[in-house]
Amino acid sequence: MTESRAARAVAAAQAVAVSVGLDAAEAVVLHESNKYAVRLRPCDALARVAPIDEQVAQFELDVAGKLAAAGAPVAVPEPRVPARVVERDGFTVAFWTYYEPAAPEVPPAEYAAALERLHAGMRGLDVPAPHFTDRVAEALAIVADREVSPGLPEEDRAVLIEALDLGRHIAARGNEQLLHGEPHPGNLLAAREGPRFIDFETCCRGPVEFDLAHTPDAVAEHYRGADRDLLRECRILMLAMIIAWRWDPADRFPDGMRFAAEKLAELRAEFRR
């Protein structure tokens, strides 16, 4: 977002907060990507602000609320205001509990235990969510179409198409449930209250190994009952998807091409293994 757009996003968060009775005289931007995470003070709530065309915030609030009620380790919607999205000045604004960080990251064993609890809570949820292969198909559409990704070297394109084709094989192995979709370290808070997962816009259905593929190797080693062969295939698939999205003309990931090159090296290494 441009600086002026960022200022508008923060102003929208403060204005909506005041309208629902939260004291938001101060605002500190904690994270910026396609959305903003804004800590509001002195009410000490977290506002998540997104462009109005990204209509997933209400889904996230609903899913997190249900998971919290089931005892899953998730960030919960701000309890002092209704769990609903408010639109203002071209943005959607949703309010969440702010969690004070206790450490830079969650240790692997604790991370794995939290993910197991999250998956247990998700197994009891009945919410509409796409299949993980729908997301694979979106990634494949980017790399398979030379008009969409004209700068992608043909050798790399062939590797990505081969890796993305694993999605069909993985889907045929069953044992599917509701997943987070991207439970990587950036979506896990090391809060004083314990680990808390955030960002449920990527929820999908698939095997738990698809989620595990987004975590560090040390975390997967602590996750009980995972199919190691399936996990290896899911890691290859996950890397291919991440690379494919960097070639999306609408992608706004910072320094995306360098990141894609790093992940492509990882992908080739996984293939060699």
C-alpha cells in the first residue's frame, strides 16, 4: 500500500474503533502486507484492516470464534465489541484480541502440540471451505499459462507443473479434514497465554500433512501420527504453490522474485531427496 493508503487504513481503524466504543487515540502498525495489523491504544485491541474487495474477514471471525469455543489455540475476536466486520473508506475493519508476545518464536514441540490441538478442534467444525486442490489449480493456472507468467523460464515452468501435479496424487489418499491452510511460523503467535494461531482466510480441506508442510522440519518431527512419505510430497507441493503465486501479476509480496528463486532451490533439493 502507498503511504497515503496506509494512513487512510489506520484512520479507518481508529474511526471504527471509536464508533463501537473503543478508545483508540493511538495506533501502531505491527504488520503490513496486503492487510494491516494495527494495535490500538489505550484500549489495547488489534484491528485488522484490508481492502474492501477482500471479503474474508467475517469468515475469519466466525471460524476463530468457533475454534476458541472448542478450546483450540487461536487468537480470538475482541470480546468488547460484536464479532462483525465494518466497512469504512474502502476498507474492512475487524477487531481482535491483542496478545503480548512472550518470545520471538514457539519451540518446535510446543508448536506441534498446538497444531495438533488446532486440528482436533477443526475436525469438529462444519464450515464451508474449498478443497486444497482448488488452491493447487489456481497456482497451476498461473505457471501453465505463458501469457500470465511470460517471464518464467521454461525449465522452471516444467518443474513447477510437475510438482503441482502431486496434488492429484495427494488428494487420492484420503483422511481429509478442515485445515488452517498456511500454519507457518508467521501465522503463530508466541503469546504469554500460549501459542495462538491467526489468519484463517486460507482454510481448506485436505490431509493434516498439507498443513504440516508449512511448518519447519523440527515441528513436523514432533507431530504425532503424520505420514512421512505424504508429508514429503506435500512439502514439494507447498513450495511449488508458493513459487507460482510469486508469478501472479497481482502479487504484492515484497521482493517476490528473489523469494521465488530461493524457494525454487529448495524445491529442486526436495525433488533430489
